[in-house]
Amino acid sequence: MEETKCQEAESRGISGGQCSVILPKHVLTVVGGCVEIQCTFDNAINDTYLIAIWIKKAVDAVNPSASVLYDSEHPSREHINYTGRVVFAGNLGKRQCSLLINDTRRSDQGTYQVILVFVSEVNVTEHSEIDISVLEKPTIARVGEIIAGRILRLNCSITQNCPNGSLQLKWTYHNLSIPLQLDVEEA
């Protein structure tokens, strides 16, 4: 039965070490936005308590060590680049290990790993990885001929990864704000 569960997870683009920690394989966000990494786990292990750790994996020889974003047992381990921007959005008692990164930066792009340590007589560690891509804010270079007094229709779409609805849409032209008529569609 577990093999079927793992195959189902893989077919939906979900990663998980042994399919006990489940999160998407890839998430996309924009500079200045936010991203919530949805994470759940199977708690088939009889543990005394649980430790959750989120890290950004090492990038290269210049940055050879991983950066800790969240550590439920040692909160002070949080890397200075993430201070004030990371919120543990999960609830370990409800098998949720989600993480929210606010004010995303280009440097946030990379591979992240959640590590769950089930502490009992025999400690068990489970982990899973996710890749985050951070794109620059969209710009429009040229829209064609603009005639004064005529309606100009510009379209923009984005997938919202922020749970608190903090997405702001603002059109500007030569640094002047343009009033918006929004048609917002839920996916």
C-alpha cells in the first residue's frame, strides 16, 4: 500500500524521502513576494516529541554550509538572511510542517530541505526537498501605440503563493501610478 501512495505522490509532482514527508517539488515566486511551502507528513512513528528543521542547502564552494531557516528546538539558529522573513506556518500536532518566506529575494532561489526528527527510544529522521525559483517583478517594455483618450487594456496574471493575500498589483508609467480596474479571478 505504501508503494501505491509513493507512486501517486510522484505522479502528482510531489517529493518525499520515503513518502512520509510530502511537499511540492518546485515553487515559483517573484522578488518582493512571498511563498508558502505546503508540507505535511505521515506520523506512523510512535514518537515522544518531534523536531522540525528547515534549511536552504549549500550553493557552492563560496557558501559551503546550509542556512537554517527554522529549527523548532533551537529558534536562535535562524540564519541572519532570514530573520524576520520566515514563519513556521505548520502545526506539528496536526502533521503540518509548512513554511512561509516573506519579502522573497533573488538570493532565496535554491533547494530547501525540511528535516523531521521523531524523537523516541530510537530516533527516526525523515526529510524531503523542494526547489524555489525567484523571478524578477514583471515589466512591460512596449505595448504598441497609445492614443490619448482611448482605452488601453493591459493584462497581467500571477499565481499567488501567499496565504495572507498580501499580493499588491500596481501599474506605473514613468513613475506615475495608474488607477486600476481589477478583475481578479481565483484559480
